[in-house]
Amino acid sequence: MTPIPLRRHETMLVPESARVIIRPFIPSSSHRVTTIIGRALALSEEETERDLQTVLAEFDSRHLDIETPLLANYDRVLPHIFTQRPLSHARKLLIGALFSGEYALESAALFNPSIVAHPDQSGVPTGALRFIMSLRATGEGHVSSIEFRTGLIAADGGLQLDPISRFVSLPEIAPNPSYKKTAFIVKLHEMGFDNGHTTAVMAPLADRFTRSDLNRSLLAIRRETRPLTQDLKNALRCIQWLADSNYEMNFAPTLAVSERVIFPVSTNESNGIEDARFVRMVEDDGSVMYYATYTAYNGHAILPQLIETQDFLHFRVLTLSGTAVQNKGMALFPRKIDGSYAMLSRQDDENLFIMFSDNPHYWSDSKVLLRPAEMWESVKIGNCGSPIETEAGWLVLTHGVGPMRKYCIGAALLDLQDPTRVIGRLREPLLGPEGVGREGYVPNVVYSCGSLLHGRELILPFAMSDRATTIVSVPLDDLLAALKA
């Protein structure tokens, strides 16, 4: 096969250690927490003000808003504060600082990108396209989060990223999110907790209920049921875990897109939000929703999750249901096919699967779409993001793992009307690790979580060895010709 010409853009996104958030830094020992608080309470008001100003002088300029997270961490240790006298604002901030620490989100890696058209295309020159790119940022302890970048693809295919702020900010987590009762019950059934205890909790709730409604029902069951058996405790714990795993968050509209960070919230993603695959979904009525499938990781197990947003300001995080919700690499098609949502996936850690559903939150009955065929993909294959619609068929970028755990990017073409039918696939990799791109946190890897079609060029951002990110453009006509050869 004649190599497909690639246009390499002079764009390199590398980890930046100076972009930091404030996280809780609270000892596990209650005695230590109380001892630290005691030292802060022993200070005079003058000493408190002096020590706080020292902290602010060193750290305030590194954050858009330092007081909010410090007060939030003060609230976290409030049950341990053993004085009844009111505390000054300065003392609360100082106590909060004692239980806070900075976390460099992308100090280790900035990788595994996906790219979609920006929801706001106002003021864009004719023939150009504004985009949003998501990235997996990884810092200390290999905890992953989602960062964003914006940029413009010019009419001639030139690409430019917008300057980024040195600041990053976490969203406000909605205190009282809402849930759909049917989806909640289905997930409980999947988890093996569809029993009398969960029925008693769910029965009083409306078809759409809030966290407050759920908490009241849980409290009523605890009060009315004696003794509290282990089965009941397990059921109640499972319900609370499921509620915690479905949440909503909001960013202030004044924040630049590059200042917004989605950091792990629930316990099932405590060790990371991995490999978000964003797609711009156009519904049958023309409405648009941006979805992202990602892998939640708690250090022991993985769980596929779904993000929904229309504006990249308000996000809903939802637990997926169904027998096919397992393993990694789920990627939605950008529109329904014959009235059904479609999804790529990898249930067995080896082959690429496809499945269909009338509900984007429920997936089952997957079937094998592609198996490893060439030596460079002989260990396993997966997708590199959502399929892209072309006049010739659905273009699917794949990743293949071969000897020495080398990752390459390939491609396949699926029938537009029947995407279970494979029209063609590349015999040789489209892109492989080379030169300095071979070296990194995980060497010999190129990987992408989503690309974008602009005119007759495929815009392909990809990560190099799980450390940094760059972008190439691929001539669509050359790629399609190779796939149909």
C-alpha cells in the first residue's frame, strides 16, 4: 500500500505542571485532624490574620478563586472543631488551608484527545470551523481528569489552537440532581439489588425524582425497619452509591473553556476519568446533544459512564446500563441508524463490537464487527473514537496492538445503511509511533479518542506514548481510496 500523505500541524500539547487545583488534604486519623485544628484554634486573632496572609501571598495568584475551595475544606473538617465560639472568616480560611493541597492535573501527561465542532460557530470565517478538543490530563497518583482546548480550522485546512489560561477551575456540583426512576431501577436490577428493600425505597418516588426525595425515602426506611439487617444495609449502600455515580455539574459562564476541568467526583471514578470519547449527536428532530463515553476507574474496577452536555457549561454524568456495558472503548455513532442509536465497543479486550439500542443509556446484544487481522493489530483492536459519516460509508479509526505492545492507528469503512457490514479496512497502519513520539510514560503508543471531518480532510489529534498530544490532517479521498482498494 502506498503510504497516505499526512499533513503534520505544528501543534504540540505537553503537560504543564503550573496548572493546579486545590484538593482536600485531610489525614485519615480523627486524632490528627483534631490536633491540627487545636493548633489553629490556639492562635490569637492577630496571629491568625498574619499566618493567613502568608498563605495567600504565596498561593492566591495561582488560583482564580482560592477562598471557595479553602472554605469547602474547612466545612469538611467542621465536625471535628471542638469549640462553640464563632470563628472569624480568617480563621476558617486558615483551617481550610491546613487541610488543603495543590494538585497539578497534567503534570504527568496530557493525552488521548477527542475533537468535536464547537456549539458556538458565531463569527467564524466562511469555510472555517471552531472546535473543542477534550484531553485526558494525568497527575500525581495517575489520577485522570478531563481538560478542554479550543481552536479554529481555517478554510485552507490550517489549524490554530487558542491561547490557554494558566488557571483551571472545578465545576460546582449540583447539590440536588434529578434521576429517572425507570433507569435507576434497571441498574439496581443489573447489580443484583432488585429486591424488597429497594422496592420499598423506590415505590414512593415519582417517575423523575431528586436526591432530596431519595434521601427522605432512605431515611424513612431506616426508621421504619428494625432490625437493620446486613441485606438491608447492603441495599441502602448500593442505592446511595448509584445516586453518587449520577450527578450534575455547572461551570461559571465567565470561565474560558480551557479553564474548565472535570475532575473525579464519585467513588467509582476516584482513580480517574479515562479516555473520554466526545461526539456531536444530531437527533432525528435536528436537536444536538454532545455525548461522551468514558471509563471510570476506582483503582480496582472499571465502569463505563456517559456524559451529556449541550453547551460545555452544564454536564450530566450518568451510569450506563445493560449486559453490554463492560470493558473499555465505547463510542457512539453521531446519529441514529434506522431509528436506533448505535455504539462501538470492546467487550472482550480483543475484538471490536457493534450494538444498537433505542436508548443511549442502555446497551445489550453486542456482536463482533472486527477481529485482529494483521500482525500490527494481532494482540487486540479497538476504536479511536466515534465513526465519521462520509458519502462512502462510516469511517472508523481503529487502534491495533501488536508485538512489543506497540499501538498503531488504522481505519475501517462500514456500510452507511448497515454498519455491521465492513466494506474495507487498511492492511497497513495509517499512523504509528516514530522518533521522539515513541518515548513517554507508555512507550511505542499512538492513540486517539476522536477525530473530525473538515471539508475533504480528516483532522486527527492523537497522543504520543501516553504523554503529549499533536495533530495531523489526512486527505479523505486518499484514505477512502485505500479503504476501498
